Amino acid sequence: MKMLVVYQKLGLHRFLGHLDLQRAMQRALRRSGLPVCYSQGFNPHLLLSFAAPLSVGIQGEREVMELPLGEPVAEQDFLRRLNAALPEGLKALQARLLGDDAAPAMARLEAAVYTIVPREAAPELLAAVPGFLAQTAIPCLRKTKSGERMDDLRPLVYNLLVKQGALHAVLAISERGTARPDQLLASLAAFAGVAPPRCAITRAALLDGRMAPLEDP
Amino acid sequence: MNRDMGQRLEMLLEEVQRPARYTGGEVNAIKKEWRPGRTAFCFAFPDTYEVAMSHLGMKIIYEAVNAREDMLCERVMMPWADMADGLKAAGIPLYSLESRRALSEFDAVGFTLQYEMSYTNILAMLDLGGIALRGGQRGERAPFVIAGGPCAANPEPLAEVVDAFLMGDGETATVQMLEVIGAGRREGLRRERILLRLAGIPGVYVPSLYESVWHEDGTLAAFTPKVEEAPARVVKRVETDLDAACFPAAMPLPYTEAVHDRIVLEIMRGCTRGCRFCQAGMLYRPVRERSPGKLLEQAQALFEATGYEEISLSSLSTGDYSQLLPLIRGLNERFEGRRVSLSLPSLRVDGPLQEVLADSGRVKKSGLTLAPEAGTQRLRDVINKGVTEEDLLRAVREAFEAGWNSVKLYFMIGLPTETDEDVLGVAALARKVVDCYYALPREKRARGLKVVVSASTFVPKPFTPFQWAAQDRLEEIRRKQGLLRNALNIRGVTFNWHDPETSFLEACFARGGRELSPVLLRAYELGCRLDGWSEHFNFQAWLQAFSDAGVDPAFIAHRAREKDERFPWDFVDIGVTRGYLWLENERALRGQTTPDCREGCGHCGLRRFEGMCPE
């Protein structure tokens, strides 16, 4: 059996890199005394997988990780014991016991919901959204190992709304393609003819192919 | 930090590299309330967060001070260049990780002096923290800037910067210094009065209470206290019972990976070997061990508080710890099935290596690290590194037989009396190590031989038998490095060396006097900081600083001293006497070794103090 855990990464904890977060979670699990599992081999490591790494500086409201368990633990017990070992900013919100045959969260992941709040009012940027979405293609410069290449962002932007001065975006995040919020911002700003504003970015949810929360398989 | 400043800080954190270094809020961090009557101390580590969080001493002092109801201890480290510049540009003072208060708000700020090349970072941190760089310029409300650690044994280069130094172990004495500062402030005493009281604490040195007079030739003529409260000799502090000494039951757990990110158990302090180049070996005498029972208790508490995956044992000479095997067995037993590995650093090759290796089946295999320090037996005798080539090769052979494939060998270049033959001896020894590997049948040896030879540049240090010695000039070091580089062109061997300029400056700050304070201040003005990081090290600026301050660095680094020359650090009594060090110097030049003092007292001077050195 395995446990799917929904947790938050808020406040100052948004500054943790993905490796930092991994280490922090693994050590918290070790302190908790929960029946975790380890890999085989010479340098065994605690088995824990994250649905989607989150960039440094971005908050996460409902992030998802999964881990196999060596023996059964009730969901509420699991939550209580893990939270006793976690700092407030990384609090676990929900635990769901899944069968071993459940597809990994990482494989089910299809999209993520982002809230992008400009730190200073950006009316031109927000006003440009309808025209931006009406484009048939959105060129986007992407840095790769071998250099830079032009990608089309349009099919990866599932939805983009303006609500109360903030952008709400549903962006693809899967093996077939991923759009990052900073890429969206850069492209939108270029379209609007303004400099990309500084924003507070939060990932509000991770979605599966049904556009339903990943934690509800 | 007010709201507005806090917002500017958040913006800055979004721009700098690895912001998790500057946020605090780690698991096990202690955030106490600031209130009247509680003395606020900030432990300042003059290097980056990753280095600082690897340092056991900081964690010990953090625990010792925070254990006091009437004190609090917070932490601050040297920000990386992007953050330092960002703080300055945003008008945010350097702040403590716990309560985000400016350094200037604390009652005392305490630096640990681990390395001479961190001195400009001290200035940068004071400057960013809103504290005047010179002690004499600090006002009544400014924090007391105190310092300790191994480099405090020659405090003089920082005489104009630091208000009070502590010599020796800090567990008890740091708290005593804070008691005096806290009480003095509550009584409303003036700064000068508090400094006089600090000078009365055993082991404390207040540089502004002393004056130096120099001879025409630049050597020291006299060093005398200006007031009667200042002792003519400052005797170092010693924690005689490590089981009773403070040791943290929890350590702030860094989010971003520290250089040494694991549980560290200090099994022993001090070393009886008497290697003649080694300052720590003299400074930390006498040898004191922690009992396995105490260590197991500490390991358990630290595991529960951190969840760390690894335990390492810390001491100057782990192989000499008398209870090593019981300790390793105890740790293995206790952590069986909990996935905690044990790493054993820098084992001396003549320790009970075989047994330990055999016993470490459940111990993480990290490769064998040996420090022969010199390439020939003659030179090893000069430096009293009581290790023979046979010992070394036996250890290597056993390691290869046990399935290890990597060996690291540490050497020094520029040791007193060194000839080209000694330098080439390093390569000859490396070749023999390689031969040991190929002597094993192919199916019995692990694949992928890796021998790493590292050669550092010798730095003569105070309180060693080589404190009289000259350091090789830069061009001579480069010539010897070239010689070795050519000779080490051996398959399977990697050679590491460093540009000698850093070692040259280390030599200046290791043995310089208070005339170096203006050099240091000038170097900081010229932009020097993070000097221990090659990408920031600016040798030309340093030469400029020496020149502007009218100090000749070659006179400090490259000059051999006369027997009776007065040294800037002579007033510090570390236990080992100057007479003993001179005898050792003479024995070195004759190539005579001195046995480990557990085999018979060598009369180093510690026995002048009752109870300090066990019979």
C-alpha cells in the first residue's frame, strides 16, 4: 500500500529548492518514526516521490507526494505523526491510503493551477489577456541544454482568467509538454508590450486528465 | 525589522542565489523572546551558511547560551556577494536568522576565528550589521564584539576590530563573558568599565588595554598592559571533563545542504602526537575523551531531533580514541535497521585500522584518507609525523584487499628543511600506492583505482615548533609544485594543488601583530571579502593594502626568526611552553622524533597546571 500526501509549501518555505524540500520531507518522515520504505542497494534511500517539483520562490497550496508504507497506518494517524515533525510552512493537509496498483501521481498529472499576483498594479498586462489567448500560436523562447529554441506555448495554456487584479492560469504539466508561469508571464508581457512585472506566484492545485484534483483519483 | 523592510527583504530573497540560506526558521532553531534582563548574543560565523552549519562549535555555544534563562543566542553568517550587495542596496542591515534583528541591536556579537582568510568577512558583517569596524569607534549602545576559536591564539591582527577575545574552550567562558556584559549594561556601566571587567575573566584578552612598542627593524620590542586590571599573561580556558561539558541535544537542521550535513559526535579533544607543523595539536592539549555511554546518548538524542542519515566522529586523531571499537559497535547496535551510516574521517594509518575496517562492514565506505604530510622518511621525522612508509603501504594494501578503490593522500609543500628529493618523494610514494593496487589479482580488487594526491602549502603557525620558521617564497612554491606535477603524471593519480597566494596571506595573519589591523581595514575598503573563495580572492588588492598601510608582508611570512625574538602572541599561555616548542624546533632540525606523550611525558608545560593533564 502507499500513502498519497497533500501538503503546503508556504511563506518562507517557498524559498526551498526541490532538493531541499526532498531532504526536509525525508528527514521529517524519519523523525516521525512512520513505517517508511527504503530502496535496495548499497546506499539505500527513503522511497518518496513528488508529483511535480516546484521552483524556488513559488508557493504551493496543495502539493502532492507519495510514499510506499511497510505496514498499514490510518490516514489520520499518519497525518498527525508527520505534522508533529514538520514546520508549519510545510504542513501536511491530507493523507490518502491507496492500493499498490494505483497509478503514480506523477503519471496522472496533467495540469497545474497557478495564481499570479502582480506586486504592483499591471492594467496593461491584464487587459492584454483576451488578445493574447486569441492568438493561434504563442512563440516562447525556451532554454535547453543545447541552446535556445522557439516553442509554441498556446496549446499548453489550458485556461487564463483575470480576477481581482490577478491572473489565474491552468497550464499543462506532463510528459507531453509543460508551461511554466514565468514563461507565461514573459510571453504575455511581450504581447502587451510591457516589462514582465514582479509577481507573487502560487501553485493552487495539481490536476489530472479529468481536470480534477490529483488527490482524488 | 519593520514591515516595510521585511517586504524589501522578501523581494531581495526572490533574486539571490539559494535564498533558503537567509530565511532561518529551520527545524530546531531556537527563537526566544527579547525582553529586558535577557542578554542578547549573536553567534557570528564569518563564512557562508553552508560552512557555518557544518561547524560543531557554533551548535555547542548556541545550546550553552540558550540554556540560560537570562540569555538568548541567535545566528548570523556571511552572506554571499549577491546578498551582501542586495542588503546594502535595499538599506537592510545584516540580520540574525532567528528574530531578524540587525546585529547592532544585540548586546554582544561573537565571531569564531577558524581561518585567517575569513577576517575580511568579519569586517563585512560588522559593516552590514551597522557596527563600527574599529573597537575604539563603538559607542555606548553598540554591541561588544567578541571572538574565540583557534585563530584567537594570535589575536593581534584583529586587535583594532575585536573588543575582547577568549582563549581556549568556550562552553563555560562564553556564558561568563555574557554575564559580565549583561550585568554591566543593567547596572548602566560605561563601555570602558565593562571592558575592564571582561579583562578580569580568566582566558579573556581585551586588546585596547595593552600597548605594543616595536624595534626599528620592525620586530616587537615590548607588549605591556596599560592598566592593572589587564593580566600580563592570559591563560587559555580548558573544559577538563567532556562528559560534563555542554553538548547540544538538538541542532538547527539546515534546509539547504551544509558542507557536512550530518550528526557530528565530538569523541575527543586534543591530540598527543605532537606533529610539529600542527597548531591544533598544541592548542587543544590536553587530550580529553568523551565516554562511549555519553556519546551514544548524544547520538540518540540528535537522531531523534534531526532524522539525519549519517553520523561522523570528530576529533584530531580518531584512531587514538581509546574506546573506538566499543563506540562503533554500540552505534551499529543502536542504529541497526534505522538506516544511519557511520563515516570515519581522517583515521591515522597507525591506528587499529584493520580492526576498524573489518568492523565497519555496516559503515559507509567513503574511501581511505591518509595524511603522510611529507614524501620522505627524513622529512616525516623532521615534522614528527610518526608514520613510516611501511605503515602507510600496509594500510593501503589492507584497504584495497577489503574492496576499496580510492585513496586520498594529503601532503604539504614548503616544510622546513625540504629539498627537491623530499618533494619528489611524494610522487614516489604515490607510485607505490598504485603498485599496491596492481599487485592484487584482478578479480580481488575493486575496479577503477582512484588515487588523489593533494599538496597544500605549509604555513608556519604560532604555538608550534615551527613558529620560528620562514615560509617559502611564492616562486619557490610554484617551482616545487611544477616539479611534483611532472613527477605525478601517473595513470590513476590525480594531483590537486592551490595557488600559494592564499597561503602567503594566511602566513601573514597567522604570525602578524597589531600592525595588521590597518592592513585588514584597508583591504576591506579596497573590496576584499570572501577571500577563502577563489572567485572572490583578489591578491592584487591585498598587496595594495599592505603597501598603503606601510607593512611588508614578506617580512612576516618569509623571515626566519631568532630564538629570542619577541612574538606578538607571547602573552597567551596555551599550556605548552615556548621553551618546549624551541626544544622541539631544535630536535626537528636534527631530524629527531619525539614520542607520543602517552608513552612518556615530554614536559610540554601542561603539568604546570594541576589537574589539566592526567598522569
